[in-house]
Amino acid sequence: MLWWLFGGVALLNVYALALVVARGVLYRTPVYRPMLLNLALSIVPVFVLGVVVLALMALLATQAPTAVTVVVTVAGSLVWLVLLPNAGYLVTELNFSHRRDDDGVPLWFDIVAVLTLALSGVLNTVVNVLVAQMLYAVLRYPDDDAPFQRPGSWIAVAVVLVLVTVGIYLGRYVRFNSWDLLHPAAFVHKLAQHLRTPGVPAQAALFCLLHSVLLGLVYVVVVGPLTTLFVRGG
């Protein structure tokens, strides 16, 4: 069933790409490049996570020193976590900021295209977190026949989803990019200025709460049955 999920999400990404390109071709309007960029960035985290998994498999197979394995795990996980909000960020395309008053593209077309983008972003997030949860469960509970029943893995999922929504907020409303973390002083200064605006902290907290709940519910609906099969050895 995992292959059905991964294959379906991949097809959804391809469909989202096709709709963005088709918009320009069918209605003779410039292709909205920010959507293409955001779609590409939403796919990057799963490849980063794949590289981390392969690296860990190689290290474990060669019985590398524990310190090396820990460093690779921590460093790879941090890079992945910083990039992960780019996947969920696609949900913010639902504001239809790309449309203009004189736009010749029918609203119904943009509804389908933007909804597809948002769904692909949400499911890209789900796939990333699922792979990370599986990796965490295997490494943290190697001798457990039912690692997904451990509360620890689900607490880790909840923390990651909250961090994802924080990253989405920072990207949309503070206009941060993942690479802005390379300049921590400027990052903190800009964030502090943003949060000093009256009413902003409350709105930010509500944004993160509602989006975290949304991602959490989707995750439980999609991943719940898969973890049950995994526990049963299916």
C-alpha cells in the first residue's frame, strides 16, 4: 500500500505541474513561474530525506562509528526539517494571488489548478513525515514488533507538523526563505519586528494552530490505516 501512496502523490504532483503549464498554453497567458518554483521546492525535501536514509543504510551496513552515524542523522534531519515547510507552503496558493482583474483564465480552471497544488503540497508533507516516522520507529525501537504503537513516534510527528506550519507562516507572512537561516541575526531581527506589530502574535498562533490541526487530521486519515497494516506485519 505504501507504493500506492507514493505513486499517487507523484501523479498528483505531475498533474499540478501539467495544470500550471496548461493554463498558459490554453489561455495564452504567461506561465505563473512562482507556482512552478514552489512546486519544485515542495518536492525537494523527500529527495533530501531519501539521501539521508541511503546514507544511514550505508553507515549501518559498514558498521561505521556511532558518532559518525549520529552526526549524519542529526545534520541530515535538520536540513530536511528546514526544507520541509516548502512542501506545505503550497496550501497558501489558495489565496489566488496570481489572478488579475483582467485575467482571461476562467475561475473554475484556477480553482482546480490551485486546489491540486494545495493537495499536492499537503500530501508531499504527509509522505515526508511518514518516511521520517518510519525511520524514527525503526531506529528508536529496533526490536519492537509494533513501533507505531509507541507514543514517542506520534509525539515526534505532532512536533514536526507544528514546525512545518510555523515555517509556512514565516514564508508567507514574513517572507522568509529556508536559506535565510544562514543569516541568523538578520532572521531574528526581522522576525522580532514582525511580531511587535499589534495583533500579529495572536494571528500567527491561530494560523499555526489551525494549519497544524488540518495537517494532523489529514495525516491520521492517510497514514492511520498504513500503520495498522505495518503493525500487523502486512
